[in-house]
Amino acid sequence: MSGSWEDREVLQEVWAGKLPAVFSLAEADTELGEAEEAPAPCYLMLPRMSYLPLAMDKVRKHFSDSQRPGAQDNTGQMWFSYRGTPLRWHQPIGLLYDLLCSASEGQELPWEITVHLTSFPVDLLLPLHTRDQVETVFMSALKEADQLKHNGKVVSLMQKKDHNQLWLGLTSDKFDQFWAINRKLMEPSGAAGEEGFKHIPVRFHVAGVDNSGQATSNILQRLISPGLSLGEVI
């Protein structure tokens, strides 16, 4: 898909993709007295193109009255897991779901996610202190893709307000706001007689399961010229 504005209906369909998710507070972080029931779970529709940390405020507010004493001190290190596997916050939500659930027995919905407020797995996840870190990851991926496609010429000509519009469009789930800027990155920019794209930025995430039954993923990335056939890429 070229990403041209003529593809608007297709682009909107991809953009509108969402996953129903149910967040449950980890038992270790729950303050329960005798005969008390576990706190009600939090149900959200998650945009596949977004990131889990962008849903943290809603999740934290939902469980604010159910946290055990002292858990509030760890809210900056909230993290999520699925069936014991920590969820990598720097990867898009849709990618996480496809990697983990395609390797399990069936893709169950709503997606059951466990919320943790303590015992952050520093050996498995990058520390997360502010939402700004998510924006940094997003912009870094954008710059990497532009370097492969346009030798970095598109991003280098953008102003700070363009970067802000891209990010705010993503975080507020506003298609027109996001694509008004993103379209510049999706269209050939070469001069007459030159190839529009230098390379096609693609990263393959291969899902699998290790010996302990935990979901795994391997990343494959190589230079792909626009003229290659799919068979040559694979």
C-alpha cells in the first residue's frame, strides 16, 4: 500500500482497528480484607496502532481505590503482563497482541491483561517513568523509517509543530490530524528520473514459544529495495 490519499478508505479501516481488553489488578498489589471480592476489572478498547502506556492513566484511575498500601509509590513503574509474560511497552499494541496470542491456543477476546504496580521486571522491560519516553520511541522509529525511504530528507524538513501534530493525532486517535503530516512520509519524494523510495522500511517479528511455554519473538530486518518481489524478500 503506497499510503497515498487515494487510499483514504483503506487507511481509515487500518487506523480504526481496535482490540477489546480487560485489565485486572495483580493479586500482589490488591488490598483485600476477609470476604472481600477482587476489584472489578477495567474494560477498554485499545487502538492497535497505539501503545499500552497511553492507557495507563485510565487504568490507574480505575484501580485507585483497590491498591494495597504503598503501591501508590510505584505508580510510575506500572507494567502489564499477559499469562505471565511482561508486555513490552515500546511495541505497538496490535503487534503485542498478534505476537503473544497467535502463539497461544486461539486468539481470545477480550484480551486479558494483568496490571502490576510493584516488582518491575528490570531484566525484561525498559524502565518507564513518563509518557515522553513513548513519544521518543515513536519518533525514533519514524526517523529510522524515513532514513531508509528518503535518506532522512522528509523528517529533517519537518518542524516541531509537525512532530507534535503526528504524536497528538496518534494519542488522541484522530485520523485526519495524524495523516495530514504522515502522508509526507508515505509518498515518493524523488525528483524526476529518480526512484521514489530508496528502501522499504520493514521489520518482521516472528512469533514462537520457548521450552517453558512462554511466547517469544525474533526480529528480522534487512534492506528491501522497492523493485524486489515478495519471494525475494522472504
